[in-house]
Amino acid sequence: MRILVAEDLYLLRDGMVRLIEAYGHEVVATAATGPETLDALLKWRPDVSVVDVRMPPDQSDEGLRAALAARAEVPGLPVLILSQHVEQLYARELLADGAGGIGYFLKESVFDGDQFVDALERVAGGGTAMDPAVIAKLLGGGAATRRLGGLTEREHAVLALMAEGLSNQAIGQRLFLSDSAISKYTTSMFGKLGLTDDEAGNRRVLAVLTYLNNP
């Protein structure tokens, strides 16, 4: 894969570059500020990018806004947000465009190289890779809680794993359930949420997240 790394901290940026290259992938560019990130995304159009949220010049949400701007120009441009923070407004906007190729992980939740590279590969393939901590933040409170209230405990578990980007087979393995049982829970869950089920797993996940986060 051709990968762009946008991170303002030198040691972290260099560490990610070395890790990515150790797994046989190519880092085509790096960026250390929000404007550099946007320019690099549009210039290189990488297979996937790792983008921090808070970057210079203001250390607010420049990286995330650069990702949004780039995806507005290039719909579906794959981006994995890697941050210490969950910026709810822009994260929801990123998920709501429905184009796929999106991930959002907290830095503290990345425990090994395999997990990190697996998330990159999933996003590069047009899928989703969502940190459970991010999902909990986005789905928490108010209208989302009321919508989720009708789900059973098992349906909650299936929804959380689905939103992480796992396939039905992977969810079944995680929960020790058969594929047919997962399909049954999925169908029931979508019925309760008023969503139309389809075979496009990525769009299904995005539809769930968009619905729950836009009252």
C-alpha cells in the first residue's frame, strides 16, 4: 500500500513510518501540519492515510478538517484518524458522508503492529476500522441512547463489533456464535433501528453510525 503519515510529533511520526515499512508497505509522504496534510492528501492520493486530529498551527482539529476537505475533493479517499481525542462533531461528519474507507482509533488503544496494520488495510479496502472507545463516545447520550434502548444485550454486542468493521464471520468468532445466528441478530437489530439491511457490510456499518448520530 501507498501510505501517508500526518503527525506533528517527530518521534511518533518516525516510529509509524518505520513500522509501516517493516510490514512491507510504502510511505509516500509525511506531514506535520494541517495545511501540509491537505496538500499531501490531494497531491499523493494515497491508498490510505494515518492522520492525527490536533496539529499545528493551532493544535485544535486541523488534521481532521484536512481529512474532511480532502474527501470532499476525492470522495472515498481512505483515511484512518489516529488521535488522543474524539472530536465528535467532525467525526460524525466524516462518518456521515457514506463513502467508506474510514477509521478512527485512539492512540492509547493501539497495542501492537498487527492491529495497526490490519486497521490500515481494512480502511484501504474501503471498509471501516473503529475503536470501541470511539464508538462508545459517539453513541453515548440522548437520542442515541433512546434508539439503542430497544436492542437486546446480544444485539448491542453485535452492533458494537459491526461498527468496528468486523465481518459477520469475525463477529461470530468473537461471540462464539454461528454465522446464521449473527445474521438473525443483525436482521432483528436493523428492524428495530428502522434501517434497511443490505449485503454491503461497509455501507451497513456507516448507515448505523450515521443514523444513531444524527437525530
